[in-house]
Amino acid sequence: MASFGVTAGFIAILLSAFMAGLGIGSWGAGSLARHITVPKFGLQLYGVAECCIGVSAFAVPYLLQLGRFLLQSVGSAAAWQSSGYYVLSGFWITLTLVPWCVCMGATFPLLMSVIRATSGSKSERSFSYLYAANVLGALLGTVLSAFLLIELLGFNGTLYLAGALNFILAASAFRVSRKLPKHSVALASKLSFSQPLYGLPRNTVLWMLFTTGFVSMGLEVIWVRQFTPYLGNVVYAFAGILAVYLFSTFTGSNDYRSWVRSHQPSESGKSWALLAFFAVIPIVAADPLLPLRIGPLQLSGLRLSSIVLFCGYAGFLTPLLVDSWSSGFADRAGSAYAVNILGAILGPLFAGFILLPHLSERWASALLSCPLFFMAGWIAIRFGSKLRFVVCTLAGLILVVNSHDYEDLFAKREVWRDTTATVIAAGQGFDRKLLVNGIGMTSLTPITKYMAHLPLAFMPRKPQNALVICFGMGTTFRSALSWGIETTVVDLVPSVPKTFPYFHGDAVSLLTSPLAHVVVDDGRRFLDGSRESFDVVIVDPPPPPQAPGSSLLYSQEFYGIVKRRLRDDGILQMWFPAFDADSATTASVSRAIRESFSYVRAFRSLDAYGIHFLASSKPLPLASSSILANRLPQPAAMDFVEWGPKDSQKEQFQEVLSQETSLDDLISRDVRAPVLRDDQPFNEYYLLRNMFRTRGHATSERSPQ
């Protein structure tokens, strides 16, 4: 994301490349495993694959940085928004990730070939054995990385540790291979197929695998957006969803391992109706009008636990299907798992680029679960569990129809949806608010006017242009335009600028001004690819300060990009909502700015709501409120006092100038806090220091809301 941006298109490219590599590796290694008859050789190939995965931990970060450097040769920022950029970036991401992911996908078939060669007919359920172990490892990796390692070691340190573990695993595989027999046990020359599952055509198993991958991964994309209003816009919320998903999948696959010892696979037919029904349970859990009188923490836990049953049943049925198709043969298991992964690639793309831009999360989930109901109905007709299917279908339909979407909380609202987010503009008068995926972004407040007028007034000459990163309600963009200068605003979410007329009556006329330029892009990526210089760069990162990806707008590396795009006497205005940040994060952000710019001043905003950082490579003058007020053009002067709190421009400036604070004071809140860097997203990963608060104290700043 630091190299290529946080756009929906890039994330789709990244995930598709990752999953495609897994699928290719599973299919290719399965074909190779058909010719492996010496178990020692199969395990050594597995060791080579693990060694390559370990190398990727060290190689991929450098390859991504190299790709960023090469793509900057594309030219202007406009070119970076073109389809050509996504083609080039997609090519580079594919080149960077796929070879290593192929090695990851190859591990299942290679190990299955070893088990088959050493255990013979006892290996018929070997895929489910490996699948359960792999999901358990994924769960531990997710929990340890997100909740422990990244905070302690940073991204690179966590990668290096994971890579070292891969090398240890490779060495262990080579060592164990020495003890394996030189010849495989006697194997059947031909694969004997079991009876068709559920009495359906044999190839139906592959369609089932495709469907489970398609629906489960598509639903996970929807769940992230659906549960964000309740779990919060922090990395731990996303990690929590993934951890619950993996834990439930492991539980289901482990239950299958026990169940299959005393049951036939065909007896699982009734599970499909339950799988389809459980897919709609999260719709009810995400209902904002859920009539439960329990605490918010318990309610959030209840909402998150709503995905457990679906994931558990998916974890039960997926290895069952692969085992039924492969009977322990690696080549068939590799092909079957590749089909499942293909569904896992297309599901998120379908959910993110087709369903969510046009439907609410409730109806997107309902529509995505339809293939499961279709599959359950087909099995019910052929297998005789019709009553269960009818009951589950009717119950699911009743739940969907009687549930509510998050926007139903607001009587007066306008809703926009796109590939990135669901955007709600709600309320009336001065109480209007902007929400992105249910998270309040901003309100109509004079603070957003200060973000523009303060740095522009500090310019000792007439400013020529300004760049605003993050649109919000458009107030800062509007205030910058009141100076009569060329103003560019960049926002990641395509629907956010569409809310501008909801909050400002003159929005339409401002948008048609030749001085106004609205860009939908990742702000950092836009600035990095721009060839334009700016007098003022205004940054208002999305709240809260712990928001995922927000470190990319607070880091020392980002400030380095800003310096390259500022004119010699240009000024950065960096807004930091310190009221909602712990003292260590405040110190870390302050250190990053001080390390990046020669001259920095910090001002508490109205009601001590947060901090305006002004940073420049040239000295920032000790201008009085009168001097700053006199620099305002007439339209800007009127805009500045439009919402008060003071009646004159001079008093308005004095309100903030009188609250200047030193960087030394902010940094002294936690002298051990590191400089915030891309590799060390100190603001996003805070769990350990909050749990074991042995340094610093939470700030006493407060929100005026």
C-alpha cells in the first residue's frame, strides 16, 4: 500500500495475484506429484518450496519498492489514475507475488504425495488432515502477527521472523526425508472412485468446491464492511473477523476428521441446507435495530460470533469434498483445491465490484448466499432431505426481509455506494454528519476551515495553489477555493465528493470552477506520482488516529514525499485528532514531523479538539493574528467567520494562536515512542501498550461532540 496505494483496484489485484499463485501451485504440484514415487524425493521438493517461501519474506518488500520506482516513470499523476497504470501495476504485482505463492500452493499436493507413498490406502483422508493443520497455522499466524508481532517488531521484523521459520521448516523436511524408505508402499495402479456424492453427477463435487470458495470469500468481503460500524475502524477489528473465520473453519475441519471415522460422506447432505441458512445469520446480527439489552462490548462479540456457524460448516464440507474427489491422490486433490481457490478469487471480485456498489450489505449477503440455497435444494431433491431445506429457506427469507440496514438509523439521509465504501450523509442543519462504512468522518465545524486558512495565511506571499488530501464534507476544499487559488482535492472513496451538495449550498458552482480539481485516488499515491509543486498541502487523515492505513499519512516516509512536492517556502498543514489518541501515538507522530521538517509549529484547535501542525523547510514567521487576518482575501475572510466561534477574523486566528504548544512538550509525553514509519505503524498497533500501560498517559484532550 505504501508503494502502490490503498485503492480498491490495487487491493483486488493484490488478492487475485495471491490466490492465483496458490491455485497454480496446487494444480501444478498435483500434476507433478503424480510422477513422484519416492517419498524421500517428494519431501525434499516440499523442503525446497518452504525454502523459497522463506526467501520471499526478504525479497518481496524490495521488489515492491523497485516496482514503485519503475512505475514512477509512467509520468504525471493523471497517468497514475489511468487504466494503463493498473495494467502495469498488476503486471508487477503478479511478477512479484505469484512465484512465491505458487510455492505456497504446492505444499498440499507435495505432502500428500509423501503420505500416499508411505501410508498407501490409509491416506484417503490425507487432504483433510493437512487442511486442518494448515488452517490452525493460519489462525495462529493471524493472531500472533496482528495482536503481538507487528507491534513489537514492525512489518519487516515480522516478515523476517516468518521467513526464518520457513527456513527451519525446510531444514526439518530435509532431515526427516533421510529417514523415509527409498521405495513407496504398494499403490493401486488406478484410482478407484467411490460412489457419486449425494447421488449427483461426479463433477458436481468440483462445482460445490467452487461455490463454497466463491460464497465464503465473497461474504468475508461483505462482513468487513457490514461489521465495521460496530467493531470499529481499526486493524484489530479486521484481524478479529479473520481470526474468527479461521478458528471456525479449523473447528469444522477438525470435526469432519472425527465425524468421517463413523459416517459415510454422503450422510452430510443435510448440512448444505444449514450452511445456506447460516450464511444469512450475520445479516440479522448486523441489524442496527437489534432489540437486545446488553452492553456494547457483549453486543459486538455477539455480532462477530454470528459468522461462526457458517464458517464451521464451510470448514467441515470443504475437506470432505476434496477427500471425496481425491481419495488421497495428490494430483486430484491439487486440481480440486485449485477449483476451490478459483472460487475464492472470483467471489471477492463479484462481491466488491458488482454487489456492494449497487446493493446494501444486507441484500448483497442474501444474493451471494443464493448459490448455496440452490445447491442445498438440488441435494435435497436427489437425496431426500426436502423438509429441512424448505424450513431453512423460509427461515432465511424471513430473517432477511425483516432485518434492517445500518442507514435505517437515520430518518433523513442520502446513501452512496461504491467499490470502496458505503457513504451516508445524514441529519439536518448544523447537525449533519458524514459516515463512511458507519464510521463518523467529520461534522460541520470551524476546525476544518482552520485547516485551510491557517497555513494559507502563514504564507508571506500570495499563495498560488493548494492540495487537500481527504475530502470529508468538502469544507476545507471550499475554504481553500475562497482564496481564489487553484485547489486540488484527493479522496480515496469515490462517493465522498458526491456528498458535497448535501452539506454546502454552493457546492455545484464550486465544482464547476476552473480552479477546482477533484481527484479520486489514494492521496499519498497521487502526491508521489505528481509532477506538480504546491504552496500548501493540507492533510486531514481519516479518523480515528488508529484507522488502518492511516499511518501512511502520518509516517516519516510520507512527509518525505510531501517535502518533494512543496515549493521551497511551502507549508504542510497536518491535522492530528489528539483527543482520540494515546500519549505515545501523539509523541510518535510529533517526532516523525520534527524529524522530517526543519521548522514545525503546533497549535491546539478549538476546544482542544486536536492539533494543527504547520511544517516547512523555511522559517514559519511569528505573525500576529492581525497580520494573518489582513492577508485574507475578502471571500476568504467571509468564509473564515461563517461559523464562528468569533465575530472577527483577528479574534478567530487569536483563538488558535493563543494555544500554541511546543513539539518538545508533545514528545515528552512518551520519550520512548519511536518515530512513526511505514515499517512501524505505531498508531495502528497499540494493543500491548494499552494492556500494559507502563509509560505515558492518555491525553486529556476532548471532543466537542
